[in-house]
Amino acid sequence: MAQVTVYSTPLCAPCERLKQYLKAQGVPFEAKDLMMDEEAAEKIEDLGIRSSPVLEVDGKYYSGAQLTPDQLAGILGLA
């Protein structure tokens, strides 16, 4: 099973949708709050990503338009 991390911010509707999608698919994940976790925030900023949520799957990062259900199914090997 892939190592999955969701980087999100509070009150972020797309972040909550991503977490709900993962739960519905039975994908275990770790959630990191970019407002509280300075190390996580720096990591995402260093990647040049300026929006949340960000999905990390086995060391690869996905954000924005890459996080549609169709794309997620492929990224997570659910298709």
C-alpha cells in the first residue's frame, strides 16, 4: 500500500473533499495541517506549490487539477 499524506489548511473545502474521497475509497492517509506544521509548510513551499490541498503518494506530489476523482483513481491505483 502506498504511503499517502494530505497537506491541507483549515476551512479548506477542497481539502475536506480530498480527505473524504480517500476515506470513502478506504485509503489510509496521514493529514498534515500546513498552518500548524511548519516543516510540512516549508516542504510544500520549497516545491513551489502555493495552494492546498497537496497529496503526497510515495514521495510524489500532486495538487490543483491533478486532484480530480479520475486522476486520483489513477494516482492511487484504484482504477
